[in-house]
Amino acid sequence: MAGQVPTKPNYQGNSVRHTHICVLIVREAIISLLKKARSTATYTTKRRSAVDERTTRHTGYEISQRKRKRVEQSFGWMKMVGMLKKVKLRGIDKVGWLFIFTGAAYNLCRLRNLMART
């Protein structure tokens, strides 16, 4: 009797013992799912970066990667939001105007976010 869980009803009308058993079952299921997810997410390929450690160890490379991320974010925004993924205008002048206009809109959105942060 010392190892048994009391059977006092809880608020839902179920007994505490049933709730305890349910928690154990759910916990075991979650642990088994996490183990499966962890085993599938491991790095199994033998691929390496084309850039060797002689380049990546410098601070300039890290700064360059941060700047590249900022540039890629702006072009990604321009493609997704600014209608530059499939341009419907014809002519270099019109496309150039659309690019400048979309860049200005991105700068305004970025300025809004920066001002909200401070």
C-alpha cells in the first residue's frame, strides 16, 4: 500500500491515480518522439564547407557574413513584398524606377522597425 497513489478525485472528476498514469504515458511518448527526432537530425553527411578555416577564422569574414545577411534580407523582401520576383513592367527605365521605389519602401519599413526598437 505504500507504493500506491491515492485515488482522491480531482476537479475533472477523474481520480489522481488515472491522471498520474496518463502523465507517465504521455511523458514516455514524448521522450520516444524526441529520441527519434534527435536521431534523424544528426549530421550524417561527410560534406564540408568550401571555405576552409584559414578564411573563416578571421573577424573580417564574420563581419562580411553579417553584411551579406543584411543585403540578402533586403533583396528577399523586395522579391516577396515589392513585386520584384516577376516584374510586370517593360523597359530598363521602368524596372529601374520600380527597383528604386521598392528599395525606398524597404528602407521606410526598416526605419519603422528600428524606431520602434528604441
